[in-house]
Amino acid sequence: MRPVWRVLWASPGSIAGFLVFPFFRGRRVARGVVVCEGADWPRRIGFRHRAMTLGHVVLCVDDLDDGVLEHELVHVRQWERWGLAFPFAYLVATISAVLRGGHYYRDNIFEVQARSAPARRAGFRASRSARRSESSAEAQRNASGH
């Protein structure tokens, strides 16, 4: 459960998310955030990404998969950290990326952080799975007397 102050601090973004909430086909709560899925209108107005986070509301043009959810949960934490200043900080990070000769989206520090989350989680799953396989193989060796 999130501390109340974090929810309140991110609430300006959440309010904006709730304003477009009715224009999505599906809605659910996942991992403490509201997920709105399925809408054609964002593409018609030029939105090129699969998902966007406003406070504790994740808006996705199609069905949200685990990798994108992990990415968007990083943005939820960024909203919790920055509050209403987050959109402005994001804009500054975009301008900074461009001024450094980078890409406005790929090199935005907030996106770099969000992209690293699914990779870290996948690495954690892979290492946990590898440890399980190793311990299973060791148990089989011990059982067979080798």
C-alpha cells in the first residue's frame, strides 16, 4: 500500500488521468494503479506511444502487457517523487536530451530509468530461474549419489 502523501502528491496527474478515464474501453486496478486500456482516439490525435502515465492512472491504447506495466510503474514512482513538477521536469529532460545531441524520447532520463526497470526485472527472473535450475540439478546429483 502506498503512503497517503505519495498518492496526494501525485494526485494532480491522477485527476488528469481520471478526466480521460471514461474514453477507454476497459478499466482495472493493477499493482495499486488504475489501468485504462483500449482506445483508438489517441492515435487519431497523433499519440505515438502505447501507454502514458498520469499520476496513478496508466492509459494504454491496447492491452497492457507486463513489460509495459513495469515501465509505466516507474513513471508512477516518478510522479510520486516529483508531483505536479513532473511534467515540467520531463519537458526539461527532453530539452536537455536534445541539446546534448540525443533523441528527445530515447535519451530523456525519465524514459531511460523506465526502460531499465523491465530489463532489471527480467534479469531478476532469469537469475532466480537459473538458481532454481542449478539447485534442482544439484538435488538430482545428490539423489543419484554423484
